[in-house]
Amino acid sequence: MSPQKAPSSRTTVKRVPQRADYEHETIYQILDEGLVCHVGFVNEGQPVVIPTAYGRVEDTLYIHGSPASRMLRTLQQGLDVCVTVTLIDGLVLARSAFHHSMNYRSVVVFGKATLVEDTEQKLAALKAFTEHVILGRWEEVRSPNRHELAGTIVLSLPLAEASAKVRTGRPLDDEADYQIPVWAGEIPLKLTAATPINDSRLESGVAIPAYISNYTRPQLANEVC
């Protein structure tokens, strides 16, 4: 459990609070390993949750998309937004159906998104998106041109109001259930990459870069308790 306090009342983990972690490093590591976030907001009185890609630069989260995106148009109005990222590390099988669970790491971020208008910051955010998906790619591909930049909206969200929640370890059965002769334990899960498939129009002689053939998601250096 994190020794730090929650940055705000709405980021305070109330359900199983011993799983809370408010350390910035833990939050950043979970965000850096994830690929998709879910953005929640209220649009015309209706709650909406949209999955999207994201990138992080230090203590700022960036999301991007087309100017036609309802989500991005709405968030530019300064509405409160909630962003979540969840990683599933394993299925936890107990002796009772009630105590089955999952090992996971998750982050919840609250705040208001701001339109990025500075060209250099916008390019830095787009680089962060690309490098977040696959490290080393930005330096090899063509950078966005002026038309592509104009056709992309980038919003920034500070990570000042964020918290993590983590579950690790074995199933926790009722004491009386430990005598039931049913297998219990964890099935670890991990995101792995299959063999890359060449584009049908790939020029002959273009080799697969090592960062693609050896692709993996970043992992936490140490197990979080």
C-alpha cells in the first residue's frame, strides 16, 4: 500500500483501501504498460464512456483524434472527465464461487482536458502516442505534415488527480473452505506479440526492425503489494 495520501477525495480508494497506491511512479508505470484507456464524461445529460489510445509525457496524459470526434469536441468545453486504464495480470480461482477474483493493476484519473494548440507540444504529444504503442517507431516513420496536424485534435489532461489500485497474490477463501478438495490458485495472464506479418506492398529487402521482432510491453520492475 502506498504511504502517500490520495490527492483528492474523489481519488480516494474506498472499496478495499489496502489495495490503493497513490505513488506517482506506480501510476506512471501502469499507464505506460497499458494500450487503451476509457474516457468517461457527460454529454447532453447522458453518461458516455469511449475507449481510445493515449500517450504520457511526464505528468500529463494526452488523447487525440479527428476534429469530428464527439468526445474531443465535448471535452474541449472544460467538462470534468474520468479516465481509466486496467491491466489484468491473472485469474484467481478460489474454492468458492464467491471468492473468485482477478489480479489487476488499474489507474483512475480525474480532471479537465485542455486543447493543445502549440505546434511543438502537439508534435511531442503525437510522438508520445507513437512511442507508447511501439518504442523506437517515431524516428523511422514520416512525421505528420501540416495538413495532418491540422486534422488532428490533441487534448492534455494533468495527472495531478490520479490513483492506482492493485491486487496481487493467491485466492482468499473462508477458513472453512480450505478443506474443500477443489483446485485453487492463479492463472497468470500476459499480453504477448505474435510473429509480425509483412505488408503485402512492403518493398523487397526491407528487414523487420529488432524493436518489432522483439516487441513486448513494458513491465513493472517489482511486484506491487
